[in-house]
Amino acid sequence: MPQKPTLPKISLDQWAALRAVVEEGSFAKAAERLNKSQSSISYSLGLLNQQLPVPALQLSGRKAELTAAGQVFYRQACQLLDAAMALEEGASRLAQGWEAEVTLALDALVPLQPVLEACCVLARENPATRVRLLETSLSGTDEALLSRQCQIAIMPRVPPGFWPQPLGAISMLPVVSAKHPLAEHHEPLSFEDLRRYRQIVLRDTGIKREQDAGWLGAEQRLTTSHFASSLAAVQAGLGFAFLPEHWLHDGLVQGQLRLLALSDTEPRRVGLSLVKTDGDMAGKATVLLAQVLLERFKHLPAPL
């Protein structure tokens, strides 16, 4: 069985010559664009035609035109050349201090929209940097930071040894489905009232230690791994939950959810902070993301 060649027979220079001739409309203009002689362009394309199983160009008078197969070759050559240029640009950016990948550990409380907006800014500035979102909750976010699985963490509680940058606070609101018996209560509820009903709680994603957050006084529990599941469980009428305000807007407006009035507590607000794992030694992509995130989270109220 014959071995496949380890290198392509046709060089990038030849594909670049094909692209230039097609886009400039003549050998002379293509030569000028590539800073080559017209004879070298002609030779490159003649050799390319010989090396391909079917010709890419055919002569029509003094003008070279793409064949049907050549139109396919041209489109693929453009993709190949663009990828080669992107590779060189990416290598240059890596040399300038741009990371190949940045991981953000996001506590479940974190609103996703401002994070995605920050990722869009980074994608425009340096498309070569990949971004990974690590969605965690409670001690899982601590573990991602302490084990340096991430370059940026957004979290409620920051472990000692890191410098937090405040982002604002998330309001945690007690809600039930409009179909739930608690929705019929018009007087403020005490925690004793709540104990008789099922509470929907969020699971800690940490594996070394578990944290509890919020009021966990109900004997009946349903535990979920994400606020999306918690919200679905509440909407199904399975119980009440304390959920981030930004998850509740549509359900409250559409009448699917009811806010519970509580007599024993003030509205709960949880402060969020941004932490750069490497502090002042962070790379350019991490620094840019952190700056944009601080800007995008300005709409959040300050913690109580």
C-alpha cells in the first residue's frame, strides 16, 4: 500500500498566486500585489495546473479563467490562506503575552449575560484565545480557584490570600409557583410556616467539602445542580426556593411565579467579587476580560 505524502505538493505561494490572479483579474496586477514578477506568477500557476488532477485555470485569449473545479479550489485556497495567516497572527499574539486559553469559574449566582458580553470583546480583540466557562456552586468555586483550574473566578466568598474586586450584589428572592399553596398566603410568612413545605436547594459542586447557603430549615428537600433546574422545580409546584432575581423576571411578569412575603428576615443580597488567580502576573487576555467584566457588572447594586 503506497504511503501518503507527508507534505502537500502544492505550496502556499501557488495557492496565493491563484487567489491573487482571480481577485485582481490579471497576471500583472497579481504580480504587483504579491511583489513578484509576472513570469514567476505564470510559472507557479502553470505548475499548479500540472500538479492538480484537474486544471484550476484555462486560458481564454489573454485571460486565465477558473474552471468549474477551479472555483472549488479557489474557495478552499482562500480558507487555507486565511487559516495560515490566522496561525501566524495567533503565534505573534502568544509571543506578546496573550494566553492560548482562559478559564472562568462562575458561581451559579453569576448572571451569564455580562460574562458573554465580555467574551465577545475578547473574541474581537484576540480570536486565538479560547475561553472555557467552568460553572460551579458554593465550595466548587473555591476549589477551582485554590487549585488554579481557572484564571478568573467570580464568587460570593473569596478565600484568604486573594485580592477580590467587588462586582455588586445579587438579590435572592423567595418564590413559589402560582399553583403552590403558599401562593395563597397574603400575610407575611415566618420560617415556621415555611418548614411545613418542601424547599428546593442547590447542590454544592465541591468534592472536598460541602457548604450550605441560605435558609435550609425545611424537612422536605429537593436538591438540584443548577438554578435552571431549581426554577423548573418551583414552576412545577414542587416547593419554594430562594433564587437569584435575574432568573425570575419572566416568571413573575407572566404570573407563573409568586414572591413570598417573609416576616423574619430582610431581603437577602449576596455580594459577588472577581478574583484573578495570578493577580498582577495575569496574561493579557485575563487582564482584558477582568477589565470588561468589572465594567459590565456595574449595573449590580452594592451589597448591603
